[in-house]
Amino acid sequence: MPSPAYVSLPQLFSFSAGVRGEWSIVSVNAVTGDSLAAAPRLEFTSGEVDPGANWTLRGFTSNARYTTRSELATLGAKPAPLGRASATRAALIPIAKSAAWWVLAQDTRREILASASQHIAIGSEYLPAIARQLHHSRDLGEPFDFLTWFEFAPEHEQLFEQLVTRLRTTPEWRYVEREVEIRLVRDRRQATDR
Amino acid sequence: MPSPAYVSLPQLFSFSAGVRGEWSIVSVNAVTGDSLAAAPRLEFTSGEVDPGANWTLRGFTSNARYTTRSELATLGAKPAPLGRASATRAALIPIAKSAAWWVLAQDTRREILASASQHIAIGSEYLPAIARQLHHSRDLGEPFDFLTWFEFAPEHEQLFEQLVTRLRTTPEWRYVEREVEIRLVRDRRQATDR
């Protein structure tokens, strides 16, 4: 059976940088292209965001767009839910791909992402230590195409860094024209709606 | 080169049934599951809808999700833009697929849609007579997953009916749990924003 993350209904989430939220922003670094403004805290919510936030990015969870049956089986065997008590470190990585990516046919995008770049295989190597949740933004007219949220324990911080470093050297990343890495620490426990 | 329909930025559209719009509603028929309320006219817009409309369905155009390079080439060779002066007939077909569809992996969905059901091949047979534009709704939390808009000349009405009848007999349609067919006539010329 696939992991529940792949079968639930799409849901819209907001990532809002300001003074609210259980996550403290440690750093905001531009990997490619323009950065985002710094802020003390990040709120990750499916509800209303602070209208006074420095910036808010929105994205929806959805069905898997590339993942095959055998890959789903591999991923499902190593469930890594969000919100684990041990996962007090997180990263939000907003990415925009170029028009050259979006003009490609499905089979070409799959070849680049999965066969040439091993995106799904690389990610699954780091399960269950590094939990990931993809949010789609492009179809909302947002500045980024994807918002990937990572959660992990402090002792897995280097694993996280290894994972994103490996992905950034793949052929798929030639199509990334903007990427920002926001690192976070959970230092305030609050009721979460997800 | 793929057709421009596949390369443009995602855009949100609303289909709003009430007293506004250039399209007169001829019929509203439930093919599977519950129908939608009748109304005199349908407005198809990327702008504000009438707050007093009987119902409004929203969806966004996006990149192709299943189409391969060779299929894009076939489709691109027979461009069928929306808004042709001769295309005074239209249909809006909102569809919801079952949870059993959405839990499937990408390769399984592609096999059912393209290999077993010939969805893309069947559609391309009717180009350029029957223009189609797919709008994605599921990720917006809407009641339907897809809103497909068809435009054609009055003399191609039977071709349209043949096209949808063929699609409804495919294995893919076993996953359709709600489908409504709204038939329309353009009897009012107005500035269009698309």
C-alpha cells in the first residue's frame, strides 16, 4: 500500500514568515536567484495567515506526479510522517524551474527527474530520517513552482545537507532557476492543524 | 514544437452559471452521479464572477500531465484554438474520478489513460474540429477533478458526441464517479479575456 501522504485529498498550506509560528528561522539563503526576506519565525498552516507577515508562500499537497508503483512501494515501506517529536529541525526549499522544463513532455520530464537524476531514489535513501512533503505552487500563480518541506532530528542535519547537495548536482537541477533554502528550529510547541 | 496550449503559464478560470456570459445553456445532463442546477447562461472568465450565480466551478490550465513527446507532436500538428468564429457550440464536462484512481501510481494511471483507453489518441482524431481545453479542479478542493471545455462548429456536433461516447466506454471511465454534460450555444458576442 502506498503511504497515506500519497492518497489523501489535496490540501492548501501557507508558509508565512513573520513573528508567528512554532518554527524559528535560523537562516535564509539564496541557492540560485533572488533570496527571500529574513524574519524571526515561520508559520506553517492550513488556516489564516498573519496579514502583517513579511511574506507568505502557498502550495497544495496533491497526488504523486511521477512516482511509479515500485517506487511507491519503496517509499511506503519507510514511512516518515511530519510532526514527529524528535524532528525539531526543518527546512523549507522553494524552487522555480525554467520555462524550458515546463514545455517538456511528461515522459521527458520523468526521464530527467527519475532516470537521469535519481530524484526519487535519492530521496528514499534518506527515509525515514528525513521526512519530506512536496507542495505544488506553480498552478496557483505563485513565484515558486514547488515548496518542499523537510523535517528531521538534530542528529540528522548532515544527512539532510548531503541529500540536498546530491540533488543539486543532478541534470534535473539545470532547470532550477530559483532556489532558496530556509533552515528552521522548532522551539515553540503549539497545536498544529496538520 | 508543442502547441502553445501546453507551454503557457497556468491560469485560473471560472465557469459560472447564471444570467451572464456569452454562452446560452441548452441542457444540463447528469451522465453519472448528481447533476448541476440549470441556469440560462454560462460565463467563462478569468475575472470576477457574478456573486449571484447559481453555481461556479473553477479550474486552472496547466502543463500536460501524461502526454509524451510523440503525442505532443501529433497534437501540435493539428492546432485547434478556442474562440474560433465558427465554433458557436460548446460543452463543459465536469468530471470527478474515484479515490481508487487518485491512489494509483503515475505509471498505472498513464497505462489506463493512454494505453488501455487511448484517451489522447481518441481526442487527437477529432482535431482540429473539436477543440478541447482541460482545467484542473481537484487541487483547489472543488467538487470536480477536471473541467473539460469543448468548442466546435454546429456541423461538428455529431463528431463531438461520437468523441465523448467513445471515451465513456474506455477502462479509464470506470474510475469516473461523477460526470455532468452541459451543452451550450454562443448567441452573444462579447469581449473575451482569453
